[in-house]
Amino acid sequence: MDEVKQLVTDIKNKNLKPIYFLMGEESYYIDKISDFIESTVLAEEERGFNQMVLYGRDVTIEDVVGNAKRYPMMAEHQVVIVKEAQDLSRTIEKLASYAENPQTSTVLVVNYKYKKIDKRKSLYKTLKKTGVVYESKKLYENQVADWIRRVLSPRKYSITPKAAQMLVEFLGTDLSKINNELEKLQIILPKGTEISPEHIETNIGISKDFNNFELRKAVGERNAIKAYRIINYFSENPKDNPMVVTVALLFNFFSQLLHLHGLNDKSPRNVASSLKINPYFVNEYISASRNYPMRKVSAVISVLREFDVKSKGVGSNSVPQGDLLKELMVQVFN
């Protein structure tokens, strides 16, 4: 995020590079940087003649280079943006010759999503000398809640740990999807609001009481009544609550409990750091470790491996998801 801020600051200050090669698995920042260049570098009246958007599926590297070598008309710069440039992956190395001597009056932006170029080859090495190479890496799930808080802060919003976790559980690590939902909330809620689970439930449609986050908590507390109530809800809404996701979350939870049992230093700070969890949830994990001794944790992990296979249809094609989940709960609580 600091690298993105520096890029944005440089662009604002007109400290421009002739090539911005934006690559990586996470498309959110690629789009943000590209859109910022598109809306900032040229004045509105300059864009008609000096700004061009190309799509990788429709052009060749030769087309890109040909457009990049043009001179601007009545402007200091021209901007050429290549979207979906990953469609040019087979020939992308041909861009190296242009990168060696790029047109200084052109700002070429290459959006190379979901992939990255080979850092051992000439294109990468040349781009590092003459332009900017930004790699947008996918965040780990345990990093996303913190990202949500950092994104909301300058927008004058905050969010409770549980509400952030609900978004992560429901939307995964796709930052673009999460940002879209946050923007919807910002339209509805006044600045200064702390976004709560109730806001998420009312405006996004994620149940604050019947979700994998609450199931994990119920299992950790060995609260069988609450867990079965959630499982019944999942059984009635299988499309919104796929079993494979539930099993994966529980597997991760018990794997972390196994890790916790192996820690010599069980102070809250060390637990949060070692398990890579928000300090807000540390007590939940410590309490769960008391309810599940190491031997029981190992047994549950073994059961979850078995049900992971079943959740993917192996050996259980005719068994409804709800029945499998109930069977899983019986083995976890026994």
C-alpha cells in the first residue's frame, strides 16, 4: 500500500515515467493506478487526441509500440493504456526493445492482470531501468480485515472486527468485490459511522448470526445448540453457504489451535503474532484451546480431512449437504 501511495504522489507531482507495467494476481491496485493515470495525467481537453485505450485481445505488441511512438498533439504527453494485457503473454517479451528506448512524451500503462512476467528475462530488467514495474500481490486472508480498516480510515469510517471478518468470510480475498460493498455502505451510511454486523446484514445481506464466523465461534465454545442452529440454516440455504467453504474454515481454525498448543509463550501478543490473527480474537482461540486438548484437535483435523473429500462429492454424491454437516458436528463434539 505504501508503494501505491508513492506512485500516486509521483504522478500527482508530474514525476512521470514513460512506462508503467502493472502486474500480479490482485487486480484491485492495478485498476486503481491505471484509472488514476487515465484521469490525472492529461487535462480533459487534451484527452480526445492524446489518450488511447487498447485491449490485449484486439492488438499486437507491434500495435502497442506503434501507438506509443506517436507524438502528442498540443500537449506535453500522450497516454496509452493497454488493458487485459495478459492476453499478450505469448509475445509480451517483444516489448523489451521499446522499453530500452521509450518515447519520453508517452506514458504507456500496461495492465497485466493475474500473471507476472519472468523477472529473469530482458523485459523485466529493462523496465526496472526505464519505467515502473508494480507487482500487485494477493493478500492472505488474515491480512484482509486490516486492509479493510486502512481503506475505510481516510474515508472517515471505521468497522468492528466482527463486521470486517464477515466481509472476508463472505467475499474472500477479492479486494475489488470488498471495495464495491464498502462503497455501497458509504452511500447509505453517514461519515463517522462505525460499520457494524447489523449494517452488513441489513445492507449486504450477510447474516450476522448464521455464518461460518459464528459457527467457528460456537464450535470453539463447544456450544452444540448454537452450532446445530447454524448448520440447519446452512442446510436451508446451501447455495449461500457451500460446505466446502465451511470445512476449509474449520480446518484452518483447528490447525491454528494445534499451533497454539505448541506455543511456549501463550501471551495474547505472541498468540496474535504467531497465529496471524487479529488481537480481538485471541481470547476466543485461547478459550477454544482449553475446550479442545491437543489430542482432540488432532482427531478433529483428521475428521475434517475426511469431510473435505466428502464435501467435494467423493463417496457422498447422494448425501445432502445438511446431513453431512450434521454428521461432521457430531464427530467434532464427541
